[in-house]
Amino acid sequence: MSKVTIKDLNLNDKKVVMRLDFNVPMKNGKIQDDTRIKAALPTIKYVIAHHGKSIIFAHLGRINTEADKKGKSLKPVAKRLSKLLDQPVIFVPYADPDKPAEDPVNSKPMKAAISKMKDGDVLLAENTRFQDVVNGKHIKREHGNDPKLGQYWASLGDCFVNDAFGTAHRKHASNVGIADAMKKAGKPTAVGFLMQKEIKYLGHAVNNPKRPFVAILGGAKVSSKIGVIDNLLPKVDKVIIAGGMAYTFYAAKGLKIGKSLVEKDKIPLAKKILAKAGDKIVLPVDSVCADKFANDAKTTVSKEVPDGMMALDIGPKSIKKFESVLSNAKTVVWNGPMGVCEMSNFAKGTLAIGKFLGTLKNAITIVGGGDSTAAIHSLGLDNDISHVSTGGGASLQYLEGNVLPGIASISNK
């Protein structure tokens, strides 16, 4: 069932509470990659153009103690957003800085700032996860979907727009809590443009793919992708499995794996998957093997992994085989690297697959997961891929066929 979208709302002179994904990499107070901020711009600009007031909530990192708050303020994000929008962005902490013991839910600075907003203004509140530690106590107000917090945030606006797909798999106060409280108060809820795009592309791949449909699954562990494999196997034509997880399947087939990463307790499961999948699963046919886990390791390319060595990337024959499988695909979903791509000498497989996907002009190509999307960014192929997902865990859970609370809480059309 389709969701109410931002275009269905009357935003004129409305206070629009928005949940966005600004969980960007930060180092020494400086943003390292603003991709997620840029991804939210179409939704923010739409509110501005339609004379609404944007009241934005977002999180940054994990907060379990007061010490965790250091370096996790969204103030640098407000500055970057201001530059991208070419207009001031009001930044508001929750608690009154002169009264740190005051309950931040009843933030006087927040209400005062909102009362002064004009149509087209943009306000960014402090990290929602600061709510999980109040006065030194770890109370999980945001993580625990505290209804009072959700009600308070909902009371600040006339409608709610959720455009944070990256947190859609979490039942938090800043997404589900606000949405539920808005609906209870008779106020509209909707998805933004980014969320709408994620639903469109991932939903299409899972429910109505053009064929042949090929899934590429990489990464370290089988255990993190079991749900995806189980859900996609009946729907795909082929599943390419690479990265560290491939060697658990190697072990299941009785192939030599040397010192490669393997989940011994998942070998029986890998055997069952192989038996059930038939010829649908495609594994590497050669690997770049190293004598140690280091970029300067001595390497050899081998069909199986020699004793005392470990596989850290797919080999040239595997790249050609995977490209052959992908060449006629009409729908491709890629999640997870082909090797240890954080080391330049073992990133060739990941980059080769990313580059090849960019050549598939007649296919719907969807890329998710941190390392996979990083490969696409580094290759400058963002415009050659149909959709680069902003949600790591959320996109995996969507591909597993799970209901995402952040999406489910938004009103249906």
C-alpha cells in the first residue's frame, strides 16, 4: 500500500516536523562526508519553496554515557546545511544551557526559537540521541520510544515528514513516536522524497523485479545476510556471494580455505542453502590470497586457498565470471564488498564490480551498504546507478522482507 507523501500535504504557513538522516562521519568536529545531508536537500527545499517552517530532528552516533556526547553535536551539521541551502539554519540545544539539570523535553529555547520562525525558515534540533542520557543517567528516552518525548516533539508542529530511511528499521521516539502522536492528534504524516525513492526501488526489487534479477551479497559474515538470502532466493535468478562470507560456503563445499574467515557454526546452514539454491548461487572461482592481514602482504591468486594463507579479495577470473552473470541482468541489488576493500591492494574486486554496474544502462541497479556505496562514490558513478541507498541496516531488513517501523508508522494513502 502506498504511503502519504510530502506532495500530498499543504505546507503553507505550517510548522513541519521532519526526521532526517544526518548521521554523518565526523572527526574533530569536522564532517568527513556530507552525502546524507545532500540527500535530504530536495525534501527541505520543497518545504521552503512551499512556505513551510522546517523543524528538523536527526541523530549522530551512539550515546550511552555523558562522555559519548562529546564530538556528537549536530552544530557542525547545522553550519554545513546552512551553506548547502544558502540560508541561515537555526540550531537549538534541548536543554537550557544555563539550567543543565532541567528536563530537556520541556526545552524553553526550542519553543522560543520555533515561535520566532517565519515561512521558509529552517531549524535543526540537537542530536536526538542526547535524550538517551539525561543528567548522567542512561534512560534510553529516544531508543525506547518514550511516548512523552514523541508527544512533545509532535506538539511542536502541524505535520510530520519522515525522510530518514537509515533509521526506518528502528522504533524510536523521533520517528515512530512522533508519527503515532501526530496521528493521534489528527495531524498528517508523510514520507519525504528520499524515503519515497527507497521504497520505490527496494520495493520494486523485492516484489516486482524485471528479469533476470541478480543479487550480489558480500561482506564478512553469512550470519548478517542469512535473512536476505532466505528472502531473495525464491525471487532471484542468481545470487553472487563474495567477500569473507564466501569462504563459509567454500567450507560447506569441502574446498580448501586456508586461514580465511569462516563461521564454523554456519557451515551446516551454508550446506542447506546450497542444496536449496541449486545453480542460483554463484561463488568466486579464484581468490587473491595473502600471507597476512595487511596491505603489504605477499599475495597469490588461487582457485582454492593455500594452507597458511587467507583470501582477501576475489581474483580476475571471478570478476569475469560475475560480470558475465550480470551482463544480461535487468535488476541488480548489491550489498557488501567483494573483499577487504579498506586495503587498497584488496579493493580491486569491489571496484571492478562497481564499475561494471555503471555500464548496465538497461538495468535497474540498486546499491546499499557502506562499503558498496563508498565504492560507487569513489568511482564517481552515483549518476550511473539507478539508486544508491542511504540505509545500511534498513536496506538489509527491507531486503529480508521485514516491516520497517519507521515506514509502517506513516499514514497510508
